[in-house]
Amino acid sequence: MRKKIKIIFLFLILFVPAVCYFKFRQPSFIVSSDSVKPSDDQARLINVFGYPDTFTLAMEEKERVEIWKYYGLERAYFFKNGVFINDQIIDPQESFEAHPQLRPTQFEQGLELEEVNQMLKSSPDVQAKVIPAIVKEAEIYSYDEQLIIGVMDNKIVFVQTLPVNTQ
């Protein structure tokens, strides 16, 4: 009888916590192969709602400012260096049915335009220089009206994805 009690006790100690862990843990939707690891604030958002429909990202030296838009939620979330700053109500963008399949965590500081071209397996279809009075030595590139990249000193400093009009 004592042996049965030990077996039951071991079962309760080992098996029940394992079952509870796998049953009640939050699923992770984070793509671990991306070059930028999301912050804790961003990871919570990703695990509840997925990656944003569209995003805007500005990188300068050690500062990274991001705006993540979720049109179904009618919300934009603002982050500075991964820390949640604020959220704002946005229009649901009903006329747009699709969004680029890109993630803000794919774009790291110091990324070059050629690396973006390799990632997208594409080249920009539009290129423009920014007026020097506004930003010195900057260029803007557009990919199929879905992605805008800003480059300074051969490094990506700005990324914006746009909703896709499928009509």
C-alpha cells in the first residue's frame, strides 16, 4: 500500500504540473528568426493580436520609434525603444483588404538597402532624393506602393508599410 501512495504522490508532483503548464500557457506567435527581438510590451501585443497590419519605424543612433497599426482593432500602438508609450484610435481602413506580410522585427538598425532587397526578393520601383533643406543626404525608396524605405548614409532609417488596395 505504501508503494501505491508513493507512485500516486510522484504522479501528482510530476505529471499534473506538466499538464497544467501545457494547457494554460499562452501560445507564442513571435517569429524567433527575425533580427530584432520584440520587447516584453511588444511580445504581449503580438501574442494576443499577432503582428501589426502595418507599421512605421524610425531609427536614429540608439533610438527606435515604432507605430504599430491594427485596423481590425481600430488602434495604433506607439513604442519608443520597445517601451509602450501610448495608443490611439484609428480608422478601420475598410477599403483596404490586405496588408504587406512584413514585421517590424525584420528591420534592424544598420540594415542596408541591398539587404532589404534580398529579404523582399525585389527591388524598389520608385526612388527619390529628399530635399536637402529637409534632410541632408536622404533617399526614399518605394516597393509596389506597399513599403517605403528611407535611407541615410547607406543605412535604413525609416520603414513604413501601407495597406494594399485590392479593388
